[in-house]
Amino acid sequence: MEKINPVGIFPAPRYKDSGTTIFTVMSSMAQQYNAINLSQGFPDFDADGRLGEFLLEACSHGFHQYAPMTGLPMLRNEVSEYIFSTQEVRVDEDAEITITPGATSAIFTAFTSILQPGDEVIVFEPAYDSYIPNIEINGARAVTIPLSAPDFSIDWNLVKDAISARTKAIILTTPHNPTGATLKPNDWNTLAELVRNTSIIIISDEVYEQLVYDNEKHTGVLQHPELRRRAFAIYSFGKTFHITGWKIGYCIAPPVLTNAFRKIHQFLSFSVNTPAQYALARVLQQPPSQPANILLQQKRDLFLSLLGDTPFTFHRPSAGSYFQLAGYSRISNLPDYEFAAWLTKNHGVAAIPVSAFYRNRKDDKIIRFCFAKKDETLKSAGERLKNVVD
Ligand code: GLN
């Protein structure tokens, strides 16, 4: 094997603390052992067929060159209509919307556009795995607050205590990955009270906004007129249209934050794949007849009924997102990373160990399953999980 550093170069990485993201680790392991992959969050069912037709249309209409740095105007216009129809909020398509190469990139760009070394950012754990690395790469410090068991709600007293003169931002996620918990209007009201006389900026990761179940409605930061003036709201077409591989998302923020955001975006990404932006705009002109939350709620319910026949436990049905948490303490005492590897290798089902979402790898013996799969995939996984005994 070739030596890893044959000429002795020293890249001096800005960020040395992380291994490979758990989503890559578990998806590779699923492939290696030919397991059913309920780990990384991506659908295995078909996307809206019109997307392909519109991609071809984009190419035959000559949409081959750079899109504007801020995003294709026709797409920003459709996004603004989409936000109005789903959240009854008006956003300015030119001054407030930026199309990005995925939500992960938008979150990084938002952090980079506001953070200075020494700043603090409040993060709720379990936290999506990119947040803390993003903060630390920017020389800032993550101040973590645990979500409250058993329903993973926010204890606002802890937030009050965590706010300091150095708090630059608070990042929230709703629907929440990995827990599936959702924020309620009262959460936003309390947050508004806490930040009212500060310069704290809110970053709200709402990539699963469409996937809220049990007749509840998504409540996001844009719907709070006061908070909205200090917030980045981040979304993902990958989740909206079940096309995670398209890697296109968007950021909505007031002009002062959008200007800062674009200063980074223009030198990081510059712009986003033009034909794909065209296709997304065309699809948004005629939304699909079946709302995604109906489809995904059926899948959640199917998965939960299958899980009921296994030794796994769950506290409550996921209220939103692609994910359901499940406990395995009736099956094994293994740490969750080892349990997830064991389950993949020995029982052919891959899941995500939830300690990956804690900086200190707190292990509650819980794993995360993605139920955004064909019914037949879920049923095969259910059959395999039925036989799980230590
Ligand atoms: N958001 C996806 C998940 O939580 C993963 C995205 C990624 O792999 N970067 O599973």
C-alpha cells in the first residue's frame, strides 16, 4: 500500500477533531454487508417523474450556463410563492432568498458569515452532526444544552442560563433530526423573549418542514415576525421532493443577514446547478397532488407497527422528519456504535447510533431508523428485526 504521506507535506487541517461522518460510515457498512440501509436519511422510492422531464427541458432550452449567484430568478420566485402557500409568510425573493448547494452548505455558510473566533453558539443535543464542527471550524465555541427526556423538548430555563455576552447565535432544528420532535408556537415565543434585548442571531434548520405528522402544522421561525428579523431559515429541496442527491437547498434571511450570507456563498459555491434549478422551479409551479406528509406518515405508521413485533422499544411516534428513534436495551448492553455495527453485520439492517449526535458521545442505547423507504423495504427490515436476539 502506498504510504499515506509519501512526500511529507503538512496540510495543517483547520479541523482535526472529526472522523468520517456517521452517515458515510453506516451507509458504507450497509453496502459492505448487503444490509437494508435504514441509516442515512434518504428515500429509496421514486421521485416525481416530472423532475426528469423538466431537467431535459432545461437542457433543450439551453439552460447550461452559470445561474446568478443568488439563484435562478424563476426558482426564487417559486420559493417565495411556496413559502406563502405553506407558511402564509411573504419573503422578498431578491433580497431574502439564496439558493444553495444543499442545506448542509447553507448551514456552514450561515455560521461562517456571522462567527468570529471566541463567539459562542448554543446548540441543543442530540444535534445534527455538522453543527458543532461548523462552529469550531470558524473558531467559535459550541455551548451545548441537552434536550429534555423523554420527549426531547427544550428546557428554556437552561437556555436562559447558557446565554452570555459572547452568545452570537442559537441553532434550532424543527422537525428535529434525529429525534423527530417539533417546536411549538410557544417555544418560539419564549425564545423571542430571551433574545429580545440582545444581538443574538437565530439559525433555524427546517429541512423537514413538509414532514410534520398527525395533523400538526410546521411552525418555523419565519412565522414569528419578531424572530424572523434576526434569523436564517434553512430548507432543502432534497427533502421536499425526495431527491437528496440533487443537493439543492435555500436560505431565507432578512437583507442584513442575506448580504452577509452571500459574501461567503459567492466565494464558496458561487452558484448552483442551473438545469436542476430550472427543473425545481417548474415542478413548484404545479405541486404534487399527494402531500409528502401523508405518504411519510403512512410509512412511519407501517414501520412502527412492524417495530411492535420486535424487541425494540420506542417512546413515542416521530412527530416529523424521516426518522424514528428506538431503544435496544431489551436486546443488548453493547454501546450504540457497536450495536449498530452488530445489527448491520448480523441481522442485515443498518441504523444510526444516536451518540453520534452528542459531542461527548453520550450513549442512551438508542438508534435512529429512517422510515422514508418503500413499504416492501420496511417490511423486509421488519422481518429481519423480528429475529434480533442477543
Ligand atoms: N441528513 C441526512 C441524515 O440525517 C444525512 C445527510 C448526509 O449524509 N450528509 O441522515
